[in-house]
Amino acid sequence: MPDPGFLGRFLAAQLTQERVRLWRTIFFVILAVLALLNLVVANHHPHFGVDAYPFFWPLFGLVVGLALIFAVKKIIQPLIKRSEDHYGDL
């Protein structure tokens, strides 16, 4: 097996239960800080009226992302799914 290198060893060391919980907490804290910065920092002028409300763009991104996941799971996946023995015995 090839040497995983520095990044591989670092990521393997992070897979303990305590480390996963720590990284998850760090991620959510950063996400909360960015969401609160969205209230303070006005980076554009509203174009559509509804985008003037706080948290519009984060919520819009969440809804569109979930809609894409639903579309791929329910519409696209059945179209491209193959049986287990599609490629024969290898």
C-alpha cells in the first residue's frame, strides 16, 4: 500500500469520535458566524425585492440545494441506474 502522505495521515488521525465532534462544532460555529455576518454586512443592493430580507440568500441556497438532491435521487438516479451484473463477471 502506498504511503498516504501527510494529508492522509492527518485525516486518518482525525477519525476519532472526539475529533469528529470537535470538527463538527468548529464547522457549525463558523457557519453561525457567517450567517450573523450576513445581517451586518450589506454587500449588494436588492434587485428582486425579496432579496432585501436578511438570510434570503442562505435560505435560497439551502432550498435550491435540497431541491437538486431530491431531483437527482428521484428523477435522475432511476434513469442511470444499472443492475448489479450489468458489466458481467469481472
